[in-house]
Amino acid sequence: MTGSTESEAGAVNAAPAPRRQAKKNQARKNKAQRRKAQLAAWGFIAPVVIYLAACYAYPLYRNIDLSVHSYTVTSFVTGNAPFAGFSEYTGIFRNSTFAPALVNTTIFVFVSIAFQFAIGLALAVFFAKRFRLNTLLRALFLVPWLLPLLVSASTWSWMLNSDSGIVNAFLKAVGAQPIDWLTSPTWSLIAVLIANIWIGIPFNLVIMYSGLQSIPDDIFEAASIDGAGGWQRFWRITFPLLRPVSAITLLLGFVYTLKVFDIIWIMTRGGPATASTTLAIWSYQLSFGSLLPDFSSAAAVGNVLIVIAFVFALVYIRARHRLETT
């Protein structure tokens, strides 16, 4: 009797053992699956991380390192560049070119963005209506965006040439006084502004047109039934609903315009004097515009541009977060 009781108790104690082993095996299997999923995730992320590290993080590090050491042409050969700290930054802030370059950059960026956005939005609203040749005209408006900047800038340089330009020829034909577009301290910045606005309008047109396509037609039909006019529908429906698209368009336009170099360099080379010199142009002039290049100061100017773009990006992210939470 006692023997049978002991055997039954042993059978009861032995019964959970296979279940415990099965649980352990399942836990190992789940852990292996999670590890495999993590490895797969890192496999997908790795190319992006490598690209960002190689094309963004390392160049930024090198630019910062360049700006805090006194680099010369010889330094790149010998590798010897004494540490200068923030003296290069204080030097560019005290430089007589800094204030005009900062003012020109501010004017160039904000005037360009204002006109590009306003004209691009107006054209997007215009092309949102269906009419004949809509697609063809919209494609033609993309030409300035598709052309190489070298071609666009060279074309505008020819058109605005003081002696043989078509613009001055037109002014003479209507009895107006010709303008020294590219050589006058008053007009050189305006000349590059006109060219940059012309080039940037298609980008704003495409983005805003895409945003308009996402707005349901039912909203406009309901507003029309309620008696809302064209301006009321635009200001109370179209523009508010385009706010997220407008914000990203303005941010991208700001970052792009802030670093514009080729248009200004081809048309005016930043001149006459500093009349059309922006921070991007000044950075290039410091690096390659003289027989004794100042690479460290040029890197410092470039880092100032990066900080400005970063600050505006943070402002955009904060504003976007407020819009989403309200």
C-alpha cells in the first residue's frame, strides 16, 4: 500500500517536468526570434546609419575641427595645425564683411521665400481648376526647376547684361533708363533675387498643388452652398488646411535658399564689393577666393550657416508640435 502511494506521488511530481522543459524551449525560441528580428532591423537601419555617419556626421566633425584650428595649405600636407579655439569665430564676427553678408543673406532668404511661396501658391490654386492645356502649362512651369543652375544663372546673366541684355533693350525700347543690373551696388542683389525667385517658384508650385489635391471637394461645395465667395473659401478653408504643407515648404525653401551659392557666384561673384555677398559666398571667397586661403575662417562661416538652419528647424518642429497638440 505504501509502495503504491509513493509511486503515485512520484508520477505526480514527474508530470510537470515535460511542461517546464517545453516552456523553457519556447522561451529560448522566442528569444531567438526576437534576436533575429533585432538583427534584421539593424540590417535595414545600418545602411542609413552608415550613410548619415559618412556623409553628414563626419564632414560636420571635420568642419568643426577645421574651424577651431589654424589651417593653412601647408597644414593639409604636414598635418600640423595649432589649436585656435573660438578665435576664428570672434575673427569673423569682427570682420567688416560679416555685417553686410549677414544682412544680404537675410534679405536674400526672406524675400526669395516670400515671393516664391506667394507666387507658387497662387499658381497652385490656379492650376487646381480643370481647364484646357492645364497639364501642358503646368509642365512648362517646371522648366526653371529642371534646368541646371549653371544654365539658369548664365541665362539670367546674359538677359541682365548692361550692354547687350534683353532686359535693358526692352527698357530702352519703352523709353526707360537702362539699369546696371550686375555691376551696380544698388541693383546686384535685386538681380540675383529675381533669378532665384524664378528658379524656386516651380518647387513651391508642385508642393502646394499636391497639398491642394488632398483637400476634399465636398468642403468647397458646402462652403459655396453656404454663400462663401472665392476669397472666403481661400482664407477660411484652403489656406488653413494647407498649413502643414506650407510649413514644410517654407522650411525646405529656407534651408535651400540659405546655402545658395552658384546663382550668385555666376551672376555677380558677390560684388560689386560686398553688395551681393552672402554668408555662403563669403565662405567660398575665404577658402578659394585669394592666393592665401583662410580655410579655418571659411569653416567657421559655414558652421554659422549650419547653426542658423538648425535653429529654424527647431522652431519649425516646435511650431508643428504645438499645432498637433492643439
